[in-house]
Amino acid sequence: MTTLMLVILGLAMGVVFGVALEKSRVLEPGVLVRQFQFTNFTMLKMFFAAVATGLVVLAVLNGLGLTALHPKAAVMGSTIVGGLLLGAGIVIAGACPGTALAQIGVGYKDAWATVAGGILGAMVYGYNIDAIEGLLKVGDFGKITFDQLLGMPYWLLALIVAVALTGVMVALEKWRPWRAEMAGLPGGDRLPPQREDTMPTGTAGQKA
Amino acid sequence: MIRLTDSAWSPYAAGIVIGLLQIPAFMLADTALGASSSFVTAAAWIASIFDPAAAQIDYFAKHMTSDKYYWQSALVIGIALGAYISARLGGVKRPSFAKAWSELTSVKSLGGRMIMGFVGGFILLMGARIAGGCTSGHGVSGMAQLAVGSTVAVIAMFAGGIVTALAFKRA
């Protein structure tokens, strides 16, 4: 693909991504912070659905040999330290790197500061990459995946995990129906009427 | 079915839509969904305006020249556009900063929130770049590939988030 085509593709995919982040309210700072306080599970619901869908999609594409996977390396030092900072940053900013842009789109003015701080963070990291990597590049296990560790084909374990995650989502929905969790958020006073196909399982959503 | 004019979708429907984006990501862009590398692309271009030596740093140079990062930069701009379109079509109005902040913290002004957002954004991207990915790259994409490192990253992310959220009010 040419660079121009890739940019157009990226833009189009981003629009879809942004719509999904707005419609699910996962761009809301309150949704992210309350997920880490375990008082609102909207983020985990969307996250599990995205991972389960990705697992099925990649099980098919990779299983049929249509695409290679691109797992990131497991470098324990930098992954753990970076992950801890990432989580702290999500709560203080009320955003992930992707949702910060979605917040700008819906008119949250503070998100401009989040993005500016993020660009500075990326800049400081880039200038100091050698020092930071030298410090944290410990426990490098390479690009290991759970299917390799278990000696199973990727597609098989991916489908098993997708089924397990679907079970978790069904239980989550019974415990905390999504409509109730969205009611107090922007636009929550006029959620769309209940329809039959809002849940991947088809039934649990109607009990809300 | 879900419609663009709906004020909201179930988080499951939205998650399925995001998961399906892995099809064009892997098949057409030959990469996984991610967002935080685009901040390095922006940082590299801005740094190179003030510091010509910045483009000599391999990490910056890679993020300024590879097609993959042009694709991702377009993706995050698209995210802003998509969220704007969605809120307009769904008729969802929002204030200049989320109401949740005055419920969860003692920050009451936009100025205070901007300082907090800037600091949070700095830590957020530092963390994402040290870990080599964010909620999209490690979370949505890494876990879908059953990557061990990404699973560790998500667990650490939750640990960091839970501890930080303890400092906030519960409301």
C-alpha cells in the first residue's frame, strides 16, 4: 500500500474507533477512573468484547495462514514499570492515549492538555531512551505467547479464551447491566430503546 | 442493529466493532491496532523543529519515516473525528470538562483540570513508551494475540490505576 492509501485507511479506521469510544462512553474520564475503583465496569465490558472479537478474528485469519501475528516482546522490567506508570497516568489524565483524542473530539478542553503532556512525555522518553532501556531492560523473554508456552496452536487457544471471556461478559452483564451503568453519564437520560441484538449472547442484554 | 444516531451503544457492541478493526489492521496495514506510537511521531516532528539533532536519534527517526506510524497518526486523528461525529449524530452534549472530575476530585476549574491533564498525559505516555504499548497496543491487540508481555502490562496497568484511584473520592 502507498503511504497515502495507508493514511486514508488509518483515518477511516480511526473514525470507526472514535465512534465506538463515544457510543460506549469509554472515553469518559469517570468511566475510566471508576473502573479502577471497581464501581463502573463499562470499560472492562468493552475491553473484553474487543479482545474476544480480536481473538476470533485472528484465530481465523492466522489459522488460515492469511496473516502473521505481531506480538510484542515480554521484557518484564520495562513492561511492569511502564504498565504501572500507564495505569497511574490513565487515572490522573482520565484518558488512555487513544481516548484522549476522542475527548478532544467531543469537546473536552482539558484533553488538549492531556495530549500536550503526552507528547512531552514521549519526547522526554525518546531523548532518554538509552538510559531508560539500560535501566529497565531486565527479564527479556522475547516475543513469547501463551499458545507457545502451552504448546498449542494459536487458533485453538484463542477460541478457548474467547469463549471464556464471553462467559465472563455474560456474568458481568447479569451482575451490572450496561444500561444502568450508563444512566448517569452524558446522554444517559435517553439511551436507545432496548432491542434484541445489543448483546453478543443475544439474551442477557434484555434482562437489563 | 446499532445506528450512528443512537445516543449510545452497549459496550459489547462497541467492543465488537473495535475488535473487527483488527481485520484491516492485520490484512491491510500489516500491524496491530495501537495509539501511543503516534505521540512519538508528533514528539519527533516537534523536537526536530527546535533541535535538528533530534532526527538523528534512531527512535525518533523510525517514528518519522515508517509508513506504519503515518497510518497510526492518521488513526488517532480519525479517533477525534469519529468521536465528534458520533456525539453530534447521537445528540450528546458535554461541558468543557467532565462532570466526573468534581465528583471524584476536589478539582473544580478547567484550569486545574488542564494542569492535572498535562501531568497525567506526561505520565501516561512515559508509561506507554516504557512498556512499549498502551491500552490499545498491549491491551486490545496484545491480549488478542495471547502475548505474555502484553498480559503482564495490562495487569501492571490495573495495579497502577487501582493504587492511584485510591487517592480519589468514591462517588
